[in-house]
Amino acid sequence: MLTLQHLCKHFGKVKAVDQVKLTIKSGQMVGIIGRSGAGKSTLLRLVNRLIDPTSGRIEFDGVDIGGLKRRALLQWRTRCAMIFQQFNLVDRLDVLTNVLVGRLGYHRTVPTLLKVFSKSEKAMAIQALDRLDMAATALQRADTLSGGQQQRVAIARALVQEPKLILADEPIASLDPHNATRVMEALKQINNEVGITVICNLHHLATARSYCERIIGMRSGRIVFSGQPSELTTKKALEVYGTEGDSEELKQALGEGPVNIDDVSTSRAAVASA
């Protein structure tokens, strides 16, 4: 279980994350939504300890993550896998080696640099690729793949870390709709079949509602919504995205109930041009 207690991250006078209190049970798939600059990416980076909090506490299964150092911190980053928007693959290396980089936390530096991995690790990497329908590309250079394929390789790399938690920071933001669907289906399958907790920053409400059992809404560094997709009404969506001025028009256009933010944007444009 992940617990955040009064978590803050300040960049000068900017409160990127402000007094966040949150508990996420093991095995959940959670979507975090909000405008750009709401604090979504900063929150995930705090959990992974890519950046340190200004104040507050991060606990996972009772362990104080904020207090980890050196080897213990490396082990946490291994068990708390990050998937980024830009994939972060090494273009000149083949797909299999890129996936095996996920085993870095289990090796000393020299064997890893020499690409000396055990047969069981290579089998693990192939199995992860096969789960994502990417085994046939194992010996291809990473830069020969499409964006959607590269993101699936990044997910395979996360899987071989044997994580307890996967943090996905806008994993489909740069993908076309078809590849975005394949990536989200892969994350959902991993969550369902392997039981790994997945926390995913998402730009579109429709995607969050389709794949996540719980949605967290952030605005100005704070959590302003936490609940099931069915609880995300027009009013709640307005609180997250800060479109209070158009609430009556949007209610007339959409009706009360769960909201697709794409429909919200379309409705706002229609109102503005009327």
C-alpha cells in the first residue's frame, strides 16, 4: 500500500505539489488527471524519488521511502518502475538489451555494462516482450520501431524489474489512437493478471474512465477529486479542470453525469462561437 502524508514539493515560490494526502491500495489501477502544471508528473517523480520532497512523508508497505539512501534507494527505484512519455530507450541497442537494462538494479555495474545477463534473465525478457506481442522484434535496433512499439518495449523493461508498483507518466501522450489503445490495454492486462499496482498520469478523461478503477484529480498541486469513474460528474470535472465559468452551459450541453473532457472542450468551443 502506498501512503502519502502532507506531501509537498516547492520550486521557489511555486507549490508544484501542495499538502497531498493519499492512500492507494495494492493491486489498483489509478489514473491521475488534471491540466498541464497541475502537479501530476511531479507527484510521480516524488514517489519514485527522482526528486526529493520539500516536506511530507512517502510510505510503501510501511517503509519510509523518503529516508532511503544509496543501495536501498536503487532497490526502491527497481521495485517502483517508471514509464515515461518519451520511452527512454537506447536507440543503438537491440530491443532485448533495452529490456534487460531493467535488470540493472539486480547487478553490479561491470557485468551490466558488459551485457552479461543470465539465461534466466534473457528468458524473462523474452517472456515480457511476448506478453506485449513484441518478441519478434527482440534482435532489432530500438530506433527501427514505431513509437507505439517502443513504448511497449519500455513496458517490458519495467516488467523485468519485477516491480511492485508501475508509475506511467503520460505514456500515450505522443501516440496515435491505435497505439495508445494497445499501450493502455497492455497496462490494464498487467494490472489484472500480474496484480501490479499501476498509477498512470493521463491527459484525457475518457481514457482514465475506460481503464482505471479509481481516478485522482489534481489542480494547482492539490487533490480535488478522488473516486470511482462513475463519480466523476460534470461538476467534479469542472473543479479539476477549472472551467467553473462555463458550468451552466456545459450542463445543458452534456447533462449531469460522468464527463468526457473531449466533449467538454467541444462544447466550450461551440458556446464561444455561438
